[in-house]
Amino acid sequence: MRRWLAGCLVGFMTVMAGCAPREGGAPRPTGQEPPAVAGQEPQAAQGPARAEVPGGPGAPVREEIPGGFRLGPFDESGSAWWLSPDAVWVYAKVGGAARYGAVSLAGGGLEPGPGHDPEDLPYWDRWHLLLSPDAGRAVVYSFHGFDRTFVDRETGAVSEPQAPNFGGSHMFDSWSPDGSRFLVQSVRTDPVPGFYFLDRDGNPAGTFAEPGYYSHRGVWSPDGKRLAFLSVPADLFYPRIPEEWEEPPYGERVGVLDPETGRVTYFAIDGLTFYAHPVWSPDGERLAVVCGERTTVRLDGPWEGYETTRLRGPRPCLIDPEAGTIAPMGDPAEGDVTIVILGLADEAALVAWARPSDGAGYGWVPLGGGALVDLGGTWSVEGAQLVAGGRAALTGQLLPNKLVLFNQRGEVERILAEGAIQGLTASPDGRHVAFFDGGYLTVLRVPEE
């Protein structure tokens, strides 16, 4: 999952996931339909084929299993995130020694790269490290996200690009899907109150700013040819929690930019404000962003009261950039609730929701109207994942210790795996999922509907 989305979830969720490892052995991919009667368990797949991979003594072993593979054993669960639809980055330890690198879906084990890395690069830390899709470049941030350093992993060259640094920079920067560009968000007071573009080596490659507006929360389209973002009038300041270190995630319009030509199209609805990063559909043909009526509420802080911004009746707004249309979709959420869009399917938006009164969770918002379909998932930083076929993958309270596929009606369609599943993440195209369990990284192909 993108770090800005994980950060957004951390910021608004009112319950936290348990971090302690759960009991259990290696994950058991099942590929089975859900049990027809209570207590009936699906059968585990048997007989994985084992193949040693390069890496010397103690190197983890890749085991081909039905529907995918697993890699290990590691000392415990590590970190994993997708570089591209075909490769996942892995960091974990074997015998106390760090093991890291890219793992290809095509085969092989951990490929650490050219070996020209400076010492002490945080290859375990997805919050302060951004790797290009081919893992040939690394961008490293200081602990607080202020300083940004480019590392050419092919030559070992290190540079510090000329671009805005501010607290939280690491949450909003991003590589384009093809790895040719790097996006840097600036702040309101910067000479360019919008975006800086850098090339693969950190050299300047253009800027974007709107006269009289501040642009932020930029998100690349799946093909990397467009950038969607929120747009705020320069003289409009949203009330916010005093301790917040970042620009509140609101905007009065949504922009879609072609970085090559500089052409931008704006979308707005009178009386509605937009919230959080826009989310592209997997095919890049549509956008969804939360919209609602902006209000100001007063809350009690530790030392004094303060005012902050909320949306009344939040729901997805659907944008068709090609047709130039925007429209609210689904029913407005009622009461004091915050929603964040995690993914956009054909007929529903996958969301995380939070209410001060009754916690947080995940669900589908039907774009054609109707109440939120609650999935009852166990909250985690990664969150529910939109996967191929317009389905949601998550571990939940309905079937504990099971990785489940839910359809848009909230029905359990399939159990993918069983075990103490941690760090679930879906590939950018939604065709694979990766997770740790019992000291093993497991990657599974999402079955067809």
C-alpha cells in the first residue's frame, strides 16, 4: 500500500491493530470456497516443491506452492512492499543477519541489487525509503522526513536534489510507475506552491503550480501519464488540530495534470469539499475522491479546546477525466464519520471508515446508492486491499486467522490462506497478494472470479 494512504489510515483510525505475532505455523494457501457449515475447515495444500536460491549459507529458500510461492524461513516477520506488478521488495533477518532485495514473480530468490549501497541505508523501512520500480534508485529520508538523498544503486553515487524539504516530505513523494520521474510536493509558502518533478537521478525535470492556488496530494495514474491532485485557494486555510504538521487533506477542486504538456483539467461541485488523495481505478479511466459539505467542529484538547474541519455526509465523488464529468455517488454517510477510499471497482468503492462512537473498519460503498456494506475487517496499517475482479482481500473478525476474499455484496467468496497473517499487501494490478506468516513471506496469485 502507498505510504500516504497508510499514514492517512493511521491518522484517522481510532483503534489500533495488535502488533504481537500470533501462534501458528507456515501459511496454508487453500484456494477453497468458504465452509458451507460452521466449523467445516478447507483443506490445506500439500507438497510444496523446494528449490535452493542463490545467496550463500543461510539464504532463504523459495518454495513453489499451489497458486504462488513462499520464501523463508526468516527469524520473524519482516517488511514487504511491491515495487511493480512483477516484483516485491523484502527485508527480514536470517540468524540475526539482514536479508533484503527484490523477489521476482518469475522465479528466483532475494536479489539485493548491484551492491553499491552506502552503509546503513534503511532497507527495512518503507516509511523512510522509496525505491524505484526496478530497485535501481533509492531515495532515503531523515528520521523526521526532512532531508532527502538520492542513491544510484548501480554506481553508488549519492546526491541531494534541489527540492523542498519539510516535515512529512516522505509521506507525499512518489516514483512514477515506470520509474522515469520522481514527484515532490511542496508547501504553501514555497515559490512553487505545488509540485516539483525530478528525473531518475534527482535532477530538475519541471514544476507545476496554479496561480492563486495551492496544489497537493498528487497521485500518479496507473500508466504514469497523468497526475491527480487536490487544489486549494491560496487564501483558504482549513481549521485543524494544532499538533498537525501537514497541510490538512482537503481541497475545493480536483485537478488532473498531463506532466508532459502541462495541460490540466479541473473538477469541482458547488458546496462540496474534497478529502484525502484521489484514487484511480485500476484501468486509469476513472477517479474517486471523498466529497462532502465542509463544516467546522470544536473539540476538547489536552490543554484547551480547538476547532477542526470535518465533512458532513461524506461519500465518493466519481470523476471521468475523458468525459470531463464529476458526480457524487452512493449514499452520504450519516453522523460523525470519516471515510477514506482504498480502491475503486466498477460498481463500488472500497473504503476505510471511522466513527468516534464505535471504532473503525472497512466496507463497500455502492456507487449506485445504498448503505455501506460492512466487511468487519481487523484494522491494520495496510488496510483492506482491492484485488482483481473488484474484490476485497483482508483478514477479519468473521473468519479469524484467514485471508478472505469478499465480493461487493459483503459475501465471503473464497479463503485464500490460513495462519497468523501479517503485513498483507496487494500488487499494483491486484493480481497477487503478499504477506508474512510464521517467518515466511508468501506470495499468492488472486484466483479468477
